[in-house]
Amino acid sequence: MIYLVSEEKSGKNEYGDPITIPGQKRKIFATKKSITRNEFYQAAVTDFRPELSFIIWQHEYKGEPNIKFEEKTYNIIRTYETDEKELELVCQGLSNG
């Protein structure tokens, strides 16, 4: 299970102070995959550091920028359609997540 996390939004509290509103989370089933050595080294050239990959159903993904897995937040750095029904999410860890 992973949580797809929508973008944070800026807003104001009841006193008019600027605040950040956390993104909404949706729980979905996912299959965890390892990052291949080739993909890891190719990504390093562009300063990406892929750590995890997940396979999900395409219809469940709504363009969320992040996921939460095992209490850690990851940024989705690439999506890839593996077939007409499945989507692979390639993720890297966020330093503050």
C-alpha cells in the first residue's frame, strides 16, 4: 500500500497569516519494484537519485507529485506506462520527508 499525495497549497489562517496546507492523501495498492543499475546510473547524470519504483493501475493516478510509503515521503520523478492498464512510478526520497 502507498499513499498518493497531492501538492501542498498556500493559504491563510483565521488571523490572515500565510500557511501551507498539506496535500491530500489517497491510499492505493501498489507493487514495489527495485531500481535497475542501468536506470540508477542514467538518472545520476541528470541529478536524480531514484530509490524505489511502484506499479499501480493507470486509472488511479491523477498526477500527484508525491507518494508516502512506510512513513517516508518520496517525489515521483518519472512515470512510465508499462502496458495499457499499468503505470510505473519511479521515486526518489525527499530530504525533509
